[in-house]
Amino acid sequence: MKYIYFTICTLWLSCGLLWAQIGINTNYPISNALLHIDGLSNNTNNVPSELVDDMVAALDNAGSISLGLGKKAAENAQVDLGSNNHALKMNEVRLTSLTDIITVPDPRAGMVVYNTVAIASEEVEIGWYYFDGIKWRKIQKAVKDPNLKNEFSIPNGVSDTAEIPAISLADASSNIYSGATKLAFVNTETSQIIAPTDGTYVFALRLYFFSTFNNNISIPSIIYDNQAVLHIFLTSKTKNKVLDKALITFPFNQRTRRYYSYRLVMGTTLDKDEEVELYIGRGLSPEFDDCPLNIRIQDSSDPSVKAAARVSLVFWKL
């Protein structure tokens, strides 16, 4: 009988220990800590000054585990580093190319490493890289390239009566932009919008357009009182695909020519030397009211003329 009681007590104590806190070098583990290691064994009240040498693995109310080094992890933080005189040192690797998936086997999107070798032929540099799911991309401070010509506009040369073509909502939703018209941007040196390096780019577009009505009020014309719609496509000419798109609406209510303006920001990730183009089309009835519109171009054929009322574009790398 003694042996039976002893066995039962041992099992009961063992079950209790499975759920107990584990404190190493401390008799005062932090509440809700699964594991609390006190490096200097100096904890009595678990105040911040006593935790600088500690490691605390805790369980929050949602059942998630957090790890604090030198402190208890802040709420909703998985890892929290508490030192103010130490640094986080990431894994150092030797990438062989931007598409290297051998050095870090089967990398996942979002992984970060510090590359320690430069390979000019592979455009690999020393520094921080993150994996975007396809290739390694360098994390670097954005620096304006003085040679980058990133301001574009549409000069006089497109007919003043060239109407923005109508495209169906079905085509726009399916990224079919063949019925739209290309925004023929140029600057003083080029008519090509090309990414100088790999990275994420922002395109700030300023649109000017007008309704295609006869200016002579004495001539009867249709009175529109509708919502006009424009489809904008940011496309890769290099890869022949849509990178970003937007649908913009605005009131359309007049019987004579009237000018409109709209500002739009679009963004995408580009490879080095990838060329992009922008296309525009107006909504097509019956999905939208068919409101005829024209692109507003520069008053001069000289792209250096900075007329305010013109379609223009500025892009930059983040």
C-alpha cells in the first residue's frame, strides 16, 4: 500500500511540474514566464535594472510565446531586445548571385542577411539583403542620381482633338489595355521611362484633360450630368504586363468645353533597365456613362517648357 501511495504522489507532483514556471538562477521568476534565466542571480523584484542580464520566455493571454533578452518582451512582440549598448547581429553569408538559393537553402520571402562579399559580374555588393520571394534585393538608403532624368511630360504633337478612347470594364478588370492610348511622355533627353536599378518605384502622375464639346454655346449640344471614369494602367513594356492600375471618377456636368485635373500616385517593383509605359482609357457605357474627354497636352513642342496645365510625370526609387 505504501508503494501505491508513493507512486500516486510522484505522478501528481510530476503533472504539476509540467505546468510550473522554470526559474534558473532565480527564486522569483516573472509572472506568466515559462522560462526565466537570471544571469547574475540578482533578481528580487524583477524591476528593469535587475532584468538587464536575464532571458525571459513568456506566454501571453492569446497563447503566443515571446522572448525578451535583457527585459520582459513588450506586449505583442515576439522578440524584444533590451540592451542599449549591444547590437543585433544578423547572419553573415556569401551570396553568389541575386538569385542564389543555395547559400541560404530554399529562402523564404522576407528573410534578411548580411552579405560579406562583392561580385561585380553578378551585381552583388556587400551589405544587407532581403529576399522578395524571387531574388535578393539590397537594402540601401535612397540617393538621388544626378544623372537620372525622372521628369516627363506630354509635349505638343498629340492632336488637340485626340479623344481618350473608351474601354470596357471587363477589359480593364482583366488587365487588357490594348484599347487604351499610350501617354507619350518625353523629357529633354529621352522618351523611355527606364528603371536605373532594381527596387521599388513611385510614379506621381498629374493629369489634365477636357471635355470634347464645341465652344460655341449657341450650337445645341448634349447636356451631360454624370460621373466620368478613367482607367490608368502602369505597364512593363519589357515584360508585357500590367504592374499597377487605377480607376478614377469625377463629376462631369457641363455643355461647353471644360478642363479637369487629377493627381494620382502609383507604385511597383522594377528590375534594372526595365522599361515602363502608361496607358489611359475612359469608361465605356453601359457600365459607365460615356463622357468624351481629351488629354491636355503642353502648349509648346519644346519639352523643356514647364507649362502648368499639362499632363506630367515624376518617378523616383524608394
